[in-house]
Amino acid sequence: MNDFLEPGMLVRNPAAPEWGLGQVQSRIGDRITVNFHEAGKRVIDGRRVVLELVDIDT
């Protein structure tokens, strides 16, 4: 589900919108490390949470 994510991509966690915008730091299998503006560095279990890609061009 999150297989397309690569370091540098901007994402949001729909289950925690208060975390704000996040930048993917790494993805190893289903473990995704994201640095969120309001919540700091979080390790996400990609089997449980589908992150939303943020398109800054729109």
C-alpha cells in the first residue's frame, strides 16, 4: 500500500492529521520513518496505516 514511498516525499497520516505535513526519511519493508512537522520523527507500520502523498504543485 505504501510501496511507492521514497525518501524525500511529502505525506500526511490520515489517522493523525494533527501531526501535519511529514517528509519520508526511509522505507524498509513496511517500516516507514517520517519526520512530521508537529510530531517529530515517527516510525509508521505500513501494514496498519496508509499514508497520503501530498502534491505540493496543486
